[in-house]
Amino acid sequence: MLYMHDLWVNWFEGEENGYNVCHFHEWRKEDGIELVDQIPLLVIEEELFRFIENDLQELPKGLLDDIHKRTYMKKNQERKTIDYAAVVTDGKSVLVFDTLGYSLPVKKSRLIPRQERLVFDMVEGKRASIYHLQNPAPKEYHILSLSPEKMAGLTRRERQLKQLLMMALDHLRHSDHPEEVGYWLTEWDPSQYGLIKGLTAESAWHRLYYGAIEGWSQQHEDLCGKLIKGQPFFETMWQSENQKSTQHLNSQN
């Protein structure tokens, strides 16, 4: 079995979509980077790689058996054994995961570019290990888990704010004030004003949702900022994301 040593990881926990497991250029100072002392490296088939990257379902038992207690982390000069963790690659992309003792890839990380290149060097000419997936449930995307196409080309900040906007729209749909939907549709697209009186709240909401789900712009950001006002949970997320992205930009300058 191949092993990697002294690996820098930036864990993203509980992420079912690979677009939220940020690549190195989007890592932030406050992310909390960790050092892995030793970890196995597996070459796997593309289907399994995408499954691990974009889902939180059970991993093949054979894979878990192969990597059991083969990873070590160093903390305060102590060497700690990790139950199930590995670096995996399909020869095109690289991902690290840790199951936290479960059978799901609960924590995921990308690698720094130098170590990613090392992975490709180490696996060159190697055949993929075959692990069988046990009838995984098909991946479903929805308003709180958008498809990769809807997040394509967005920065980390934009993805986070788009998710916040979708959460706010979902909340709006189930609120006790359906008449508000028409107001927000007019805010989003004033040209719809003449149509709104003839629309049901559900129809108006769908127009708003299908308009806002595409891309990201200042218009999206303005709608998000207005829509979350007066909702402490959403406001905290908004402030936190904007604060972090500002600090990240300042640290790069």
C-alpha cells in the first residue's frame, strides 16, 4: 500500500457536495489547517471517487477494511491513530477523507498543490483498486443542496451567500405571510409588477426561485441582504461570511 507523510489538510465537515470542499486557493487563515503524519493513498475508479466527493453515504466495506487504523495524526507531539482515513485519487482529482470512526466520509479536504502533484507522481502507471458500491441511493439535488452546475464558476464567498439566499427563499416559501412573496418578486424583477396580482403566492415564489437559482450577481447579493433582515440566524451567517471573506482578501494583499 502507498502512504503519504506530513500532509496538510483543511477539513470541511459534513459536506455532501464537492464544491464546498474548497481547493487550496480558497483556504482561509482561520480554517484551522492540520498536519497528518501518515495516511494511505488509494487509486480508485472515477465512479467511486465522485461518490466520495459528492455524497455522505456508506463507503464500501473492503475500502474501510484496507485503510483501518493506518492513518496517524500528530497533536502536541503525540501520535494519534485514526480509524478510517485515506487520500484517494482517480488519476484526475485528489481528495482526503476521514470518517470519524463511522462508515461515511464525514470530513473531506483538498491538498496543497505540491502534495497534489506528488499524488499524481506516486500513482502514475498504477491500476485502480476495485471496490463495489452496495446500491447507493441516487444523488438528489434540491433548494438546500444545489447541483454543481448552479455553483459553477462561483467563489467560496459567492457559494456561501448563494446557499444562504436559498435558505432564505425556502423560509419565505413556508412563512405565514404568503403576500410577501409578491413584494420580493418585484424587488428581484420590477418588470413582473404588472403580473403579480394575477399570480398565486406559489407561482410568484417559483418565478423568484427560478430567477435567483441561476448564477450570482450584485442583484442576487442585494436580494439576499434584504431578504434576511430581521432574522438573527441568517443575519449572523451573512455577517460571518462577509467578515471572513474581507479578512481573506486583506491577508492576500
